[in-house]
Amino acid sequence: MTPKMLRFLEGIAPQNLVRRSYDRGLVRLNDACASCARRIRLVVEDARLIPTEPAGVWHVRGGGCGVNNLFCGQACAENWVAVHPSLRGVERGPVHELWSPGLPGT
Ligand SMILES: [Zn+2]
């Protein structure tokens, strides 16, 4: 990183790094499982996750390159992580727990 880039980043107030643009309204995400290409649909309405299609969608995020993938379920997520050894320590789990940690699946 150049000194100019570093000065620019240091000049951004921490509160400006977090956006809350999804707290209201409807957000639709159409994606495909990163392992088997099955269609995945997520809908968030007023910051509340509507039951996913299919049910039980998983996420994997982390890694040095900013991996952030969706999977149709736990099996596909675990299989995908298994063939990417550098990502074995990444965060993963049911997508619904990102909205309601510890609650039963949607
Ligand atoms: Zn899949």
C-alpha cells in the first residue's frame, strides 16, 4: 500500500465504514451453489431473512482473498471447503444464523 493510499484510509471515520442501507426495504439475491450450481434465492425484508430457497442455505466466508460463497446446504459447503485446503479454518454455517444466531433454521 502506498503512503497516499494509507493516508486516505486513515482519514475515513470508523462510523463511515459501516453502512446500514439494508435495514429497510427488500433485497433479493439470486445466486447458485458454489459447489453444485443449484439455484439459491435469498430475500431480506426490513433486515429480516425470509426462509431461503432451498431451505438450509449455508455460507462460507473468510480466507486471504475474501471468499464469500453460498451453498445449497451443509454437505456442499463442507465438500467445497475440503477441496480448498487453504480455507479449512474459514467461518461457515447456516445463513439464517447470520440474522438470528442460535435460533432454529428457517
Ligand atoms: Zn450444492
